[in-house]
Amino acid sequence: MSPSVPDHHEVPTDEDLLTIQRQLGRPARGVVAIAHRCPCGCPTVVRTEPRLPDGTPFPTSFYATCPRLTGAISTLESEGMMREMTERLGQDAELARQYAVAHEDYLARRAELGSVPEIEGISAGGMPTRVKCLHVLVAHSLAVGPGVNPLGDEALAALPEWWHDGCCAEPQETEETS
């Protein structure tokens, strides 16, 4: 039996699952909801079960699928944003407190979908003490809205309009294919 989908998230359609497969280049696993959509209408963030269908524990409850979004986030990571954010966590007690609250929020939302003892107390993205994956933090912010994950919100604000150049489910044109 699948966990119930929260009111503010959508049950994925067969078309959504096919789109996610195109976005990821592989079948989607454990998707229970579309947590955010791109302005083009395609899924951007999915909500996944805390245990994948093959039994693997999966702490990443909010997973970014849009290749344009994930590429833009990767650029921020390569520019040192994670290191800078982690340094600030050690210097700013209020930011560290807010980030710890985001960690608790992530755990509570994952617990809505089920309990997996192997990942009990472990959120994702390095929360609550460091930043090791901006993809998770941005996905969390997109899924739950602003004001919950301060570093996810900050990374999201630093992103370009990733959706601007077309649908994120269509193959992107490169110099080799154009």
C-alpha cells in the first residue's frame, strides 16, 4: 500500500512518470508525489518513499528531477556555495538554528511516508550541521515553499531561470546536436 499524498502535492500520473524517466534517463523509483512543477508544467521535484521498492533505505525524500534545474544547482556547487554555507553555519548561531529546524522539518515530512529504522534521524544534504548537497536543499525549498529551509531558499534565489530555454523533459540541444 502506498503512503498517502499530502494535500499540497499531486499524485503522479503515468505521463508524469514517463517524463521523470526521460529527465533522469532511468525509471523513477519510489515516487509517491509530484512535490513541485516547473513553469513548463513538467515535474521538477518528486517526493519519494523512505524505502525504495527493492528495499533500499532512501533518505532523500525530495528529489530534483529536472535536468535544467540540477545542472544549474551543480554550477552553484562547483562555484563553492556549499563550502561558504557550511562556514557560515559555524559562525552564525541563528542560521545554524534555522537549518536545524529545516532538518527536523525534513525528518517529519519523511516520517509521514513511513518509518525506516536504518535512516532514523538522518535527513539529507548534510543537514543539520553542514551543506553537502545543494540539490537536496533546493528540492526541499521548492517542495515545501519559502521560509522552511534557509539555505535551500538562498541557493534557489541564486539560480538563474532554468526553465527559460524550454521544456525540461525534452532533450537539450548542444553544439554537437545542433
